Amino acid sequence: MQMENFAPIMFAGLVLIMLIGFPVAFSLAALGLGSGFLAIQMGWFPASFMSNLPLNMFGILSNELLLAIPFFTFMGAILEKCGLAEDMLDSMGQLFGPAKGGLGYSVIIVGFILGAITGTVAGQVIAMALISLPVMIRYGYNMRYATGVLAASGTITQLVPPSLVLIVMADQLGRSVGDMYKGAWGPSILQVLIFAGYTFMLGVFRPHYVPGVPKEARTLNGWALWAKCLRGIIPSAVLIFAVLGSMGGLPGIDTAIATPTEAGAMGVVGALILAAIHKRLTRPLIWEAMLGTMRLTAMVVFILIGSRVFSMVFQGVDGAKWVEHMLSGLPGGQTGFLLAVNFFIFFLAFFLDFFEIAFIILPMLGPVADKLGIDLIWFGVLLCVNMQTSFMHPPFGFALFYLRGIADTLFKEGRLEKPVHSSDIYLGAIPWVLMQLVLVAIVIFVPQTVTVFLDKPEVVDLDKVKIEAPVEDYSSPAAGAASGAAAVDPLAPPAPDTSSEDEQKRMQELFKTK
């Protein structure tokens, strides 16, 4: 076997073990180590090559950027349980409820706001489904629309800063987290508008799918209703501005005064304050948030270690060159590359978590995109938009699993009059997945959706650059006096160098003395 044929075999093995279903972190490590020992036996690289593995592991654990992940996870875990989602959904539901699709609008808007302060899909889908699903079914909303909008609004959090996916993308692509956040705002807002537009069209052509809530069902009106809405929105806006603004992640803010890790720590403090304001800051809440953060952080570290073992051996057998030759030779140039990569990511999202895709696949794709002249901020945000669908894919989407469990719980508790069938959840997710794919196409063909909020690079026209140096007038006596030097005649012969003769005389005197 030749070494150039081994990289495709390793890649095929990677796809195979991902389809088996065994934990990816351990499967990757086993595949990497086994391939490494085989490569040593075949003489493709020396045994000392594997001695770099401990140094790679130490490099992973000492990465300060990844330290932001537990902070943002802990912040999101606290905000899930502090009552913020309940208050916002209740107030927004009463504000928009009388309009056609009003409850759908409220779920989409609250999902966007919660996504900007929590960054976790599971808690967001669960919290909103517990509160909104019984209300939507009670007032006659179509079951498939209700389940679809709840699942889709929860997945917005993967794209809206401070998404954990964007932190990982920035680390793997070697770009600023603040720039990655700025690039994600355009697609995030566009995603909300697409979801709201779909709800509006249903209200026009299928009004019985999204009926308005009767006005007599509203318990608050006037200033009392607006005050309750503002009590949820204003603290959230302050927290978003403090966390994202401090690290330069908001449009219009060019200076970062904090690193992502410091901003995450500040966000934790803000989340604790919000929990205290809602009178939910208890010892069990903090303990549950700590356990959830520990599990997620451990999972991320193990996946990263396993992927590093695999990628190191893959690089050793020239796998990067094989990937580059395969992808850079696709027809269509940049557009062909982007379409092929997004199709591949969409397929992998059926089986893999977004962390696994980011740690395993992105290091292979990033260098190729860079050589093709693709802006890596745009590329990272584009893949993040695509990976949103990993939570919505029937039948493996995690958001659908969460919704399935919550629907069963609500029916057993008697809060739902009829059970929610799995077919309603899966078929209800399809239109929202298609809308997410429409956003992928928009980002590919309209890059300005990402770059509009990024800092514009300063362009220097080399043809207009002038270099000016001060000219001294040596003919003026004042210039000579100011310089403290006598005028030099350029036509005069050079003065003889007497330094060597003086040195010889000094050495002779020294020997005579001795």
C-alpha cells in the first residue's frame, strides 16, 4: 500500500465509525492511534512522530480561548432556570396574541432574545415548549406549526451571539471571536425575518392554522403589559451589551476591552444578578448549572482530544494535501467548493453534533477555503448557519427529541388535551429546515449578509503614497553652525586614515616597556 492511498482509507474509516453510533471522541482516538501504529510499521513516518501527541494534548488544555465555553455554558444554564423565559413568553404572548400568528411571533422573538443571552438549545426548547405548547394548542394552532416553530426558534441560539459554535469556529479558523460574532448578526436577523415572514404568510393564506388569541384571554393591558415586557427585555439588553460589547462583538463597536473568557465571566455575574432579581438564585439552581456545565465541558474536551489524535496522524500521511487536491479541483471555483462543502456538512449533521463537526471536519476545510481566497469569517458563519439544521433533521434532530419528551410529559400531566404524534413533530420540522437551507443559499450568494457588520479594512493605494524627507541647505552658514560641523568640500581628497599608524606606535612602546 502506498501512503497517498492511506488518507482516503482513514477518511472512509472516519465516516464509518461516525455512522456506528459509538461515542465519537473515543472512536476517533482509537482510529487515530491504530492508523498511527500502522503508519509507523509501514515506515511512512518515524515512531518519534507520535511523541508529539502529549504536547498536542497540553496545547489543547492550555488554550485560553476555549476557557470561554464553560463560562458561557454556566451563564446559559443559570438563565434557563431563573424565570426569564417564562416572564418574556407570557408578556410577549399577550402583546402579540390577538394578531394572526401572534403566539408564533412571540415564540420567534423570545427565542432570538434568549439565544442572545443563553446560547443553549436544550434549555431553550424545553422552557418554551413547557410554556407555549399548551397555550398554542388550546387556542387552536395547527399542531405541526406549533411544534415546528418551537423547535426552530430554539435552534436560533446556535447562530445568535454568544453562540458556543461561533467560539469554536473562531478557534479552529484562527480568527477573532468578536469578528465572528459581528459576522453572525446579519444571518441571525435574516433568519428571524424569514421565520416571521412564513408565519405572516400562513396568517394570510391559512388563517385557521394560526388564529388570534381572544382579547378576553388577556390578563394585562396598557402600561401594565408594556411594563412586564420591558422588565424582561431591558435586563436582557443590558446583559447582551455588556457581554458582547466588551469583546467587540456588536456592530459599531470596534474596540474590545475584554477577552472572550473575561466577557464570559462577566456574563456569569450578570446571570446571577438576573436570577437574584427574579428570586430564583438558590443553591439547587447553582448546583444544577454547575453539573450541566461540567458535563458539556468534559464532552467538548474529550471530542477535541480525540479529533486531535486523528488529525495529527491524518496530517502525517499527507491527508491535508489529499483533501486540498480533491476540493480545490471541483468545478465552479469558490461557488462549487461552497456548495459541495455545505452539502457534505448537511449530510453529516444527520449523525453528528455540531461540536464534532467543528472539531473534526473544519480543520480539513479551513486551509482549503483560505487558499481559494474565501474570507474565513464568512466561511465560518456560513457553516454555522448550515449546522443549525443538525438540531432539526428528522428523525435525528436533538431539538425534536427534546420536544418529543416534553410533549409526552405535558400530555401525562393533563396540560394537553390530546397526544402529540411523532409524525406531527417530524413533518412540522420540514418547512423550517427548508427555510434554514434558504438562508444557507442566501449567505453563499450574498456575502454582504455577513460582511456588512464587519470592520472595513483600510485600503492603501500604493500609487498615491509619497515619501517626503527634509532637505538641509549646507550652503547656509547657519545650517553649518547649527549642525556643529565644518563645511566639507566634496572635491577635496579624502583625509588619510592615521588610526592604524597610531595603533602601531602604541604597540611598539608597550613592547619596549615590557
